[in-house]
Amino acid sequence: MRNQKTVSILVLIISVLSVAATAIAILSNKGPGEFQHQTIFKETVSIYGKGLYQHDSVAMASQAIAQDFVTLILGVPLLVLSLFWARRNSLKGRLLLTGTLGYFFYTYASYSLLSMYNPLFLVYVLLMSASFFAFTMAMMSFDIQRLPGAFSEKLPVKFIGGFLLFTSIVFGIMWLGKIIPPLFNQTPPEGLEHYTTLVIQALDLGFIVPAGIMAGILIIRKQPFGYLLAPILIIKEITLLTAMSAMVILQLANGITVSSAVLILVLVLNSIIIYILFLTMKNVKEVSGTVRGQMSTWGGH
């Protein structure tokens, strides 16, 4: 695999900065505490008022802290372990590494563009940039045409593809249902609070939903690119759904109303996607030649 040294250095940077950023966010608690703020739309928003996210709303700060816990406890260890595994020329390790880098890129793109400005802004930008370039180089390392041969014929492509299609369509409908009605009513969408726009919805509708639909169709049709895109999205969705589960639980703990249907949906989807990852990894054959070059010469091409 190409660019071994570069990707390894980027992963080291991402790991160290992520641990520092999440620890600062979780441990910081200085500030006056919760207070009310009126937005330009004349809506009253509860501001968190403490720590790194003191200028964010209570709802957003709760989500960010939950995401920080998941990144620290799950994301960073998975990133380091998958790099170690990938450096041993394991295809499973490379798939896990690429998917995990996708999670870090999405997460810190969200932090860079959505969170209220705080002292870690440049750290978020650096993490976003490092994750993007590491993810891109990891994606480019696979020999797409030979990738189907690295998977067992027993891989349940219809089940995997169908689930990716289902989740992508569900999230697409969910976000559109949040956005379209207020357009006709000429009112701000629910959850905008004191922020300028719907960054998460923009990222999901612009990238994640179309990628999920494409991955689902391609893997069902057994097209080569589907064998790369589907596992990457599965890994990304595991980290994302785990973060969403933690967000919902933390919001409930902070007294924020969360629909029971949303809670059940997130937990069920999270359980299913973990099972799908198990099925996918179980059916990977460590076949030589499914990537360009050997890991030992990653930096020599």
C-alpha cells in the first residue's frame, strides 16, 4: 500500500490531537452555567454555559460531549489498532482503517463547521484536514478490480446492500422532513437554535446519503467498487450510530426530550450494523494483491 509513512504520521497526529481535544472538552466545566438566549428568529434557546462548549446550546453541547466520549473510548483505539493491523498487510485492517478515518473526517468537519467558535478551532481544522488526506490516500491504495476476489461467495450482499439502502433512505427522509415543511411555513427548522445553518443535514444529504445508496446498489450488483465502499460505510455508520446512541442517552440524562421512537430506531440500527460488520469481516479472505503493493513498501512507491 502506498504512502505508508505519510498515513502513519497522519494517524499519529489524529490520535494525539483527538485525545487532547476530547479530554479538554469532557473535563472542562468552568463558566456561569445554563442561561437563556434569544435568537434572531425570536426563539429562546438554552445555552450550555460551561466548559469548552459554553456558547453552544444545551442540546448541541450534550451531543458534542457524547461524541467526544465515543471518539475517545472507541474511535481512537479503533484507529490505532486498525493501523497496526493494516501495517501487517491485512485487508481487514485496511478496510477498518479507511472506514475509521472516514468517521474522523466527518466528525471534525462537523466540529469545524458547526460548533460555536472555541479555542480548539484550529485543532478541529487540523484534524479535519489530516483525516481527509489520510482517508483519501487509504482509499486510493486499493486495487478495486481485484477486490471482489478478496470476499467469500457467502457474503450476504443483498442483506448488506438492502440495509445500506434502507438506512440511507430513512435518514434522507428524516432530514428532508425536518427541512421542507418550514420552507413552506417560512419558519426556521426545528433544531436550528442560534446556529447559522444545518451543517449535519448538509453533510448527510450531500455526501452520506448518496454514498450509502450507491454502496447499497453496487454491492447488491456485485460491482467492484461496492466491495470497498460498502465496508467503509458500514464501519463509518457503526461509529456514527454509536455516537448517536450516546448522544440520545446523554440528552435524556440532561432532561432533554427525545422521542422514544428515535431512541429505539438508533439502538436497533446500531445493533444491526455491528452484526453486518461481523458478517463482512468474517467473509474477507486475506488474498495477496488486493491492494497496490505490499504494506512493507507502502512508503516506497
